[in-house]
Amino acid sequence: VILEELLSMGKNIEPEKDSKLNMLKDTLAQKILNPINEGNRKVLIFTTFSDTAKYLYDNLADHAKDLNMNTALVVGSGTNKSTIEVPAEYKNQIKFNDINTVLTLFSPKSKEAHKVFPNMQEEIDILIATDCISEGQNLQDCDFVINYDIHWNPVRIIQRFGRVDRIGSHNERIQLVNFWPTEDLDEYINLEQRVKGRMVLVDVS
């Protein structure tokens, strides 16, 4: 009975009433209005769950288009996509199911996109991803990372930020934004304090 009530309550939450989603939209708008590096519109959004990533893509892609920005989703092979309109000459070459293609168009300088797609004009501005790209990727064209949810393991958070905090970055500054749980929920699970405490231990070690 309790689970049925929770499911019923969840169905009543629509994107328009999702305060966390609206805060994310405001954060994106502020980043565009006040770039931390001149002309840099790149934003990397991490979330733990693929369903959350798909939800964000579905509800941010049109909003981003209104800001003249292209969005992409990476949750693993087979379900990746982007709002970029692919030129006819690249129709058979650019497949968004391929993670490397998406990441190249998101970070074209660091991944030397001009060598692969010399006539490609459009880029991906907002990349929504799970931790499938949290290791081993050079995405330092981007200067703004958002953790839409916080992983309990601080190493995972450091790995996420490490995608843009890399040697060879042309950005003078980079920024990390964390979306912590609401105060009442955090009081119950104490996630913020636990993660921050672990991050201090990681720094010390």
C-alpha cells in the first residue's frame, strides 16, 4: 500500500513542477549569460542513473535550442543521441550511438575534431552523461561540470571533475557545481557531510 501511494505521488510530479530541474535550467542560463571563460558555452552534466540522464535530455534539449545550444546524451552504446543536425556529407559517418563521436563533437579542440570532421560547423554544447565517461576522457574544452546527483564515493566525483581538469586546457578557470539533497533529506542521510569528509581524507592521502 505504501509503495502504491508513493508511485501515485510520483506520477503527479511533472517537469514544470520539478524545482530541481528548474534550478538546473536557471544554472545553465546564468552560465551562458555570465561565462567563466569568454565565449565558452560548454557544460558537462553528470548523473548516476541512465533514466535520470534521459529525463534531463528530454526536458533540456528544447530549452537549450532556445539558447542556440546543442545537447547530447551519453548513457552507453545504443541509446546515445544529440540535437545536432548532421550535414549530408557526414550522414554515413556521424553516428551518435558511437560515444567517441559524441565526445569529439563536445570537445573538438582536445579531440582534434578538425582531422575527423573537417567541414563540421556545429558542436555539442551541453553533454548529459552517466559515469560511463567518468574515466579516461579528455574533455577539457569544457569549463563547467554539474553533478546533478552526488555519488556516495568521493573518488567518483573527483573522476567526473577530472574530465575537464586536465593538462592542455585553454580555460583560465573551471567550475564544479554540486546539486545536494534537500535539507530535510540530507538531515536524514547526511550525504553532504559524509562525502565532504571522505574528500578531505582523499586529499590528505
